Amino acid sequence: MKRTRAINNGNMAMLSGLPPDVDPFAFISHQPQRSLPLLPTSAITILAIFFVCHTLAAAFSLIILVLPFIGKGKRRPWLLRKIYLEASSGEELFNTPIYLVNAGILMSLWQFLGSNMRYILIFSLCKPTCLEFLFCVWYCLVFFFFLGGGGGHIECLLCQVLTVKISLGLLIIFDTYSQWSMTHCFLVILYSDKKFVITSRRPNWLQSPLLLNTFFLVYPLAVTAAVVPAIALLSLTYSDLQGHTIALKEILSRGSQVWNQSQHASHSAVERELLSSQLARTMAELGTLLEQMGALVPRLEEYFTTIRSMMLFFIPTTSLVSLLRLSPVLRWTDWIDN
């Protein structure tokens, strides 16, 4: 509420210094648009390095995904396996099997998708006009071929903005899934042998299969359940702000026309009163709309902060768990040697 009052007070202070014969609606319409400052050369260089690195990562991941299906030695990779842990006597240690997924396939898939999401974000920072053009072409093609019609420029821009916001959420999800697949890869290394035999000297890293299955299933679902609503709220709020911006331009255009008509001295008293009434209504609509837009801006910043906090929490946490799962692999090799 304080932010809303500050925005409205700033607008009133800006208009209070205008001469009486100046059109306030045209003055607001011709104010310079606020935009993000251009990135310095050093930042663009770093983003270019990231772009090249993720291009190589995406190409390498795509090769891993496609290689089993091409060539003479075609073989369909396995996706899911289950194993039972057995004691040295052949008795099963646990009734529940451990479910193992092909971490190499999944990790390559998430890395490939995450690299593509980074392309969108890098283009949005370095070349927003190029990104707008690409999404306009994409939108028109999709709208024409699947919906049988053409789209306007506003819908194209809205599609671009929403896609960038969604790509940010997908980037968090895919990065987390990629790290989680690496963590699961260490689990596959530990338990991949179906004839796995545990002697009386049971290693301390051996845990319940039910706990491991639940752990590796619930965490990615929790990440998705946390990120998707935040991105949805951010996209909806930004869509509302876009709609208010379009309505603001229409009100300013209508108000400018009424203002110019009211400046002519040839109008009768009744016409002047009617124009004054229209002008007052337009000013009231403008004030209400500015108040609503001022309320949306803090919400937009709050959702951005929430998504940033999720990124700073989930990705480092997943990396830490991955490192913790690496230590049993190292101890397992020592245990086998001994």
C-alpha cells in the first residue's frame, strides 16, 4: 500500500508542474519508457562463454540420447530396473526392492532441456529484439497451423514474455533434475549388480530400499510442486500488468482527444460541461488504473524474489546431496578392495 501511494504521489507531483495549456495525457504518453540498462561488454562476454559451454553440453547430451538408436549396434537402453539386496547366505535383506533408473539417459535429457532453457534467457538478456522476432515467428506459425488464424502483435509479445518466465521455472526444475539424476547415478553404481551380496560386515551406507525409493521420488516432485505455482503466479501477475498497460494507453489516448476538444472556444456551455464530465471520468479511471498497477508491481517483485530464493535453495541443496552420495561410492571401492 505504501508503494502504491508513493507511485500515485509521484505521478501527481509530475503533473502538478505542468502549464495549464499542456495536455497532461499526451505528456504522460510521451514519457520515456523505463527499460533495463544495456549489459556491459564483460557481462555479454560471460554470457557468450556460457552460451558456448551449454551448446557443447547440449550437443554432447543429444549424442548420448541418440547414439543407442543409430548405427549397426542398435540397442534399446533400459529405463527402470529393480533389485533385491541379498545376504551372503542368499537371503533377502529387505522385502522391498530398490528401483533404479537409467541415470545416464535421464541426466542427459535434463541437461539438454536445461541448456535450451538457458538459450532463451541468454537471448532475452543480450538480444531482446531477436528474441521477440523469434517468438513472433513461432507464435504466428503455431497460431496459423493449429488454430487456423493470425495473431496480433500484443498476443505475440505476451507469448514471448510468458515463455521467458516459464523458461526460468523450467530451468530451475531441469537443473535440479539433472543434479538429482547424478545423485541417483551414484546409487546405481552402488546397487546396480543384481547378485549384490552383503557379508556380515555390513557397510554403514546401506539403507532401507523403501527410504531410498521414497527419497528419490518425493524430492523432485516437491521441487516441481514448489516451482510451478510460483511461475504460474508470476506469469498471471505479469499478464495482468500487461493488460493494465494496454488499458492505460487507451485511457491516455481517449483523454487526450477529450482534452483537445475541450480547448476549442467554439463549444457551447452544454458541450463544455459534457467535455468536462468526460474529462473528470477519464481522470478518475486513470487514477484507479494507476493505483491497481502500483499494487501489481510489489507483487511482481515478491514473486521474482520467491523464485530466486527457490533457485538459491534447491540447486545448491541438490548439489550438496549429490556430493554426500558420492562419499559412499568412494567408501564402497575401499570396502571392495579390502
